[in-house]
Amino acid sequence: MPNFMTQKMSSGIKKAVTYYRKQSSPHVSHEESEAFTTAAVNHYATAQRVAPNTVETGKYFSGQGRPKDLNAEEI
């Protein structure tokens, strides 16, 4: 099973989105996880038309399967 990084983003009453990306290795570096979170925040802010500083970041997970959430997006 491939390993994915996942993290949910939300802002106020806007819909929450779970972002995911395939990991480069079983144990990702701090730089890779930070880059993923930054990309997810920026993508969510652009898609939902909100300021990046208003995006609420959920808990980051690594080593996950592909999310089955209907509001999941690969970045």
C-alpha cells in the first residue's frame, strides 16, 4: 500500500478539504512535510478565496492510505 501524507484544511464556514500527497519515502523529512502543509494551505486559500492566514490546518499524518473522503484532493 502506498504511503500518503494527509492533512485537513478549513476556514470558517467554508467546506473542509483533506489534502494528500504520496510520500517520497516511508519516513518523510521535516522539509517534505512542511512543503506539503504549505502547498495545502496555499491551494485551499486559492480554491476557497480566503487569505492564507485564515486557513485552519488540521493534524498532519504520514504513512496513511489514500483518503476515501469525498472532499479529498491530491496536490
